[in-house]
Amino acid sequence: MIKTPQNKYFFIDTGKKSYQSGNSQAKIIMLKYLKDNGIKNIEGLIVTHFDNDHSGGTPEFITNTKVKKLYLNSTKTETQTAVSIFKTAKENKQKWEIAKNNKLIYEEPDLKIYTYKADIKGKDESNGCSIITLLSYKNFDMLFMGDAGVDAFDQIKPYIRNNIEILKVGHHGGPNVVNKEMIEYLDNKISLISTGINTFGHPNKGTLDTLRNTEILRTDLLNSIKISTDGHKYKIYSYDIHDKKYKFKENFSSLK
């Protein structure tokens, strides 16, 4: 979730829907958070791609909040999740569009949000064509890779500045999502990996080795992670599951 200085909210992905219980992470975690904090309006919902673990909760977002604009990476309905999203969008007259490469989708004073999308063919098309998002606020930049990796980054690299502060690593830190050249170009101080207990070996050992000169933040170790910034310095918090609150972790300067 991104909260802007003007109190507008963006979400990148919506978590998975359980095939057994029918419950989604959106319902159990995200929508509960929004309700508890009195948030009813979402400025933008970016669904990076149609893998269930990224987009399974989208129909519940559409149904239970007011989403101004839904951004999708494709019109293909090859998955049950995609079929459900388009069906729910139609039923709720939800405005949506296919994300474009290097497009400014939102702007406030000193803040911009861009989308990027590579053109990947073959077996990695689903992940490689994920919507990639750049959040820029004054001197602070954070790049969200979805499930996209090195091949996708190489295509969008001409549009990406080479001094970001935080990289949201693609595909839960799996293989082939970063390489030495990418990290040297981005020069990010922080690498954030969103992952949990899994049978895929995420995060990949080779990926962690490539990221070794950055500070690695992992949700499987730190739970939920919150980052706040004034555009010059930023603070990192991690969620304490026992005290049920975010606790301050570290201060960073984003000036380079």
C-alpha cells in the first residue's frame, strides 16, 4: 500500500485467494486494515499480473472499496483469477485500463507514480510482463518489480533512473530476478523481498548473494514492513506480531 502526502491510496497487488476456504489475503488482512482505518477510497489498484498469489483478492477489492482506476497488465483470460477479475469489474462498472510502458499514472507536488511493462515472450511471459511501478517523492525512489526479473528490467532500463533507494525485488526473491549489472545500475541501498513459507526455495541463494551489498528486508523474517519518508530521509519499521504494532528499525538518508 502506498499512501501519498495528499492522503491518496494505491495498492500494488492484492494477495492470493485460497482455493480451499474461499477466503483471500485481501479479505483477511488488507480489507480489514482499510476498514479499521476508515479507508474507503482507493485512487489506483495496480494488478501486476494474473497469478493468484498476486491478484486473487482483486474481486473483493473491487466489491468492497471504491477503486478509482484499476490497472491490469493484460486482457488475457487464461486463468480462473483473470476471469473472475473481469467478471467482477463488469458487474461493478469498474473503470480499468491496460498499463502502458513508461507512463505517468499519478502526480502530486513532488510525487510521481509511473508504470512500466516489458514485452517478454515464452515460458516466462506471465511473470516477465508484470507491471513494474516506480514511486518517486522528492529524492526518494522505490521500484516495485512485481514478478518481473532481469530480462524485463533490461527492456525498461532506459526509462529508469540509476539511483533508487529501495528495490522491491521481483518474484519473491526467486532466481534470475537480479544480476550484478542491474544492482550496480540501480545502486539501491535496500532490497525488500516479499515472501513467506514456500516450497519454491524463495528467496533464492544466488539472488541473496547478488544482493549482499544491500540491506535485505524479508517479510518472512520481519513480517509486514512499513517505510515512511519526507522525500529526503526515510525510516523503516517492521511489524511485531506479539505487540501487534510497527516498531522502528532504522533511519536512512536518501541523498546521494
